[in-house]
Amino acid sequence: MGIGIMIRELRQRAGLTQEGLALKIGVTPSAVGNYERDVSFPKEEVLMSLFDALECTPNELLGVSATDDGEYEHIRMYRELDDRGKKAVDSCMQAELERCRDENEVLIAARNGKPPHKIKLKRRGKKTIFDVPDYGGGRY
């Protein structure tokens, strides 16, 4: 899909007319029409303005799909959230990121009423090796 079709689709998704987009990016409405019909290609400074005006990534505008799992759709939906919604999503994302980073850690109970300790699991080939923390003496 060419850049002209992408500009048109993203413009329509943003609810803009050619005139409205032209005002936002500092060109004439006929220039926007020429971009959409692939008669001309936007200059670098116009491209930068298009990313902001259409609220899209360079890959999205150029029709390059980095993933097929809906990543861009998630980004688009995130951009539509208000500040409260963005804070909620950020909080959830941070919690999940920490969970994933800690996935290879196991919580074990210690003897004699001491608090639990985390043990990191390391893989060497097909075997799992425990990285046991130093308990400062005593038996394990």
C-alpha cells in the first residue's frame, strides 16, 4: 500500500478533511490531495508534521507492519485514553513487566521463622541450577 492511501486512511481515521490536515501541517489542500493520489511525496519537514497531525508512527504512515499481533492497534487505543486511563494502563503494564522479569525467581520459606527468600533459577543446557542466597551460616 502506498503512502498516499495511508495518508488518506489515517486522515479519515483522525476525522480530518484535506483542508483540515493542510492547516495542521502547513501546506495547501491541493498539496494534501496530491500526496493522497501519489502525484507528489511530502518533504521531510511535512512528513514530521504528518506524524503529529495524524497521530501515527513513521512505520504506520509508510505502511510498514512490524508486528501482526495488534501492537499498533494497542498504541492507537492508548492514545485515545484520557490521563486517568493512561495512568491505569501504565500501572498495569508496570506490574506485568515486573512479574515477567521475576518469572525465573522462586520464593522459598526459611527455617526458624525467618522471612522467605528468593532464589533465582538459571538454565545451563536442559538443567536448572539454583542460585542459592547466602544465609550467613547454618544449614540449608
